[in-house]
Amino acid sequence: MAPRAQEGSAQGSLRSQVYLRLQADILDGKLHSGEALTELRISKEIGVSRTPVREAFRQLELDGLVVATPNKGVVVQGIEDQDVEDMFEVRVHVEGLAARRAARSMDAPERRELEEALALEEFYTSRGDVEALQATDSRFHEAIFRGSHSRILQSILVTLHSHSRSARRRSLSSAGRPAEALAEHRRIMEAILSGKADEAEALMVEHIRRAVGSYERAAGTRRQDHVEP
């Protein structure tokens, strides 16, 4: 029984690796909307059997990132502009609530995690490392999700953050935005650690609305760059 259990665990780990890689490629735009994916193609590209690819496809379909089509495998859905707008709108309401809850319930280890995430953000902001900042931004927000002590909020928001990774990277690439986001995060953290629930919620809502503005400016610039003269 033990070898079978280990085999099943390895298979599950492989499935997870394939799923995470495909998810990242879709969310980062490396796999484009409308692009057809087949088990054979992906298994060859990644170097795995078709079984974990098939299972990863099923999970991606549940995520709404691909659609199964007869005789074509699956077709990438990707994230459209309306999806991004919807995600930001949901984040405004739900992350505000998470910040409010965190201000009331975050314990000592969770507070330290939040402080450590901000310290890392300060370091990478000083270096202008946008790629690393995306990871530290996620760490900061996810520390608040955990600190809310709500499994429902955490589940919703972790998924939203995963799906909005490209939009958040674009927002952070806007000129001056990393320093602004750092200052906003610092104020949010101070309100949470001081137990000021109303203030923490209001600051989080303001922070996300500012991120929307940065995203729209960066996206607008990108669209203009692609306009034919």
C-alpha cells in the first residue's frame, strides 16, 4: 500500500505542477485567448505523460481559464478587460472587509508576517524590482487575508489575486506606483496593527481604487504603443 500511496502523491504533485505552469502562462499572456491546447502538445512541451495534463485541463476549466471543445482539446479563455474590471470591483468590497476583520482578529505571528512582508516590499521598492514587488505585494495582501480569520474571504481573495496577477504587474509598472503602493500599504498596516477597523477598511478601499487608476494608465499607454501610425 505504501508504494501506491507514494505513487499517487507523486502523480498529484505532477498534476499540480502542470496546472500551475499552465495557469501562469495563461494569466501572464504567454498562452493567448483563442489558442487551442492539446494533451499531446503540452505533454511534449513540459515532458510529462498526458494524464497530469488532462487533469490540469479539468482544473483550468473549473477556473474558467479554458473551455473544452470537441476534437480540439481545450481553448484558452484568458483574462479579458471586463474580467479585470470585475476583479478590481470585487476586490474593493471584499478586501476592505478583510482589512476590517484583520484589524480585529490578527494574532501576533500574523502581525509579524505582515511587518516582514512590508519590510521586503521596502527593500524591493528601493531596488526598482517590479517582478519581486509583485510577489511581496501578494504576500502582504495574503497576510491580511489570513489575519481576517475567515476561510471564505481567504479562498475568494487568493483566487482573485492569482487571476489578477497580470493586471497587478501592469499597475506596479506605472511610473511612481511602487512608492505610492508602499506608502499605502504602510498606512493600512498601521491601522490594522492599531486595531482601527474602520480606518483599515477605508484605506484598503482607497488603495485598490488607486491601483485601478494606475492599471488603467499603464494599459492605456500600452494600447497607444500598439496603435499603427
